[in-house]
Amino acid sequence: MMARRAALKQQPREATEENPVRRRIIDAAFSAFTESGYAETTTLEIATRAHVSKRALYELFGNKQEMLVACISERAARLRSPADLPVPRDREALAQVLVGFGTQILSEVSDPAVVAIFRLAIAEAARAPEVAQTLNSLARETSRAARIGVMTLARASGLLDGSPAEMAEQFSALLWGNLMISLLLRVVDRPSPREIARRARDAAAAFLRLYPQAGEARAGR
């Protein structure tokens, strides 16, 4: 059993996603975690929801923590910047990159399933801090690294002047405003694609006003 489990974990993501039993377990675990709480959910409950035996469950996942990691990892993968992200050559191209990247982040993170993970982490902060720790390392840090990567490319091209990490945080603040808090509190609905596109454009425009081109920044000093 140990050898089989290790082999399954080493399979490419595409291969494991095609495994219908694994898919059912992840879906069942996610539903159970968000409905009952991570600490209260048992592997028996997950196996029952997935219509599999506990033996089959443990062949694919060593424990409940691994199921949580799988649930969050699938969503975190969507927050990485595209591998073929173009290097911006001018400010107009940079604006387009920021709008596209901002749209991707807002679309993915405002998904009800992702917001539910954030609510779960908050609700379980005292009883199961590993939920928040996993969410932070797999999702929030993934998104932050992607934003820093975009800013690093822009700085290397001489289109921005500033710390990539600080600029990444500033862009995130302009992009989100109070939206995430409102989504967590259920006081607003998920924004429409049109609203998401507008927010991304506004954030990019405001960001570029705050951070001029490298030469312009030095000339203004």
C-alpha cells in the first residue's frame, strides 16, 4: 500500500486529476470541511461522502491534512502568473499585463469555492491553525510571488522604479480595496466579469500614476 500511495503522489497533476476516485475524495473533503469544519470532519465522513472505503482513501491520501493540501493546491495553482507572460516593453504594454493579471486574480479568488476556503481558515484559526498555515503557504504566497514576478519584469525593463515586493502589495491593495472583506462577510455578491474587468483597469491606471517610469522618477527628485 505504501508503494502504491507513493507512486500515485508522484504522478503528474494531469494524471491524478483523471483518477475519478481521487476526484470524488477531494470534492467530498472540500464539502465536508466547509460544511462541518476541518477539526470536526473525520476521514470516515469523507470516505462516506465519496462512496469509497477508508482503505481506498488512505491509498491516495495519507491523512486528512493531505486532503486539505490537495483542496487548496488545486485552487492555488490558478493564482500563478502564466508561464508565457510577455516582458512589457513600454508602459502601455505594462498596463495591459497588469489588467490581464489583475483580472485573473480577481476572477479566481472571488470564486465562491476559494472564498469558502478563506472562511474555513478564519473559522478554524483556533482549533486547526494548520488550515490557515496551508492556505497562506500554498495560495496567498503563490499569488504574492506571481505579483512580485510581474513587478520584477517591469522594473528590469526600466518601466517602474521601486521595490517589486512593495509595488506588488500596492497593486493588490488597489485591486481589492474592501472587496474581499465584503465577500467574506457575505454583504456583496461575487462581481460580474464586467465589474472585475473595470476593477482591474482602474487598479492598473491608479498604480501607474503612483509609480512612474524609472527615468521620470529620478528626474522629479
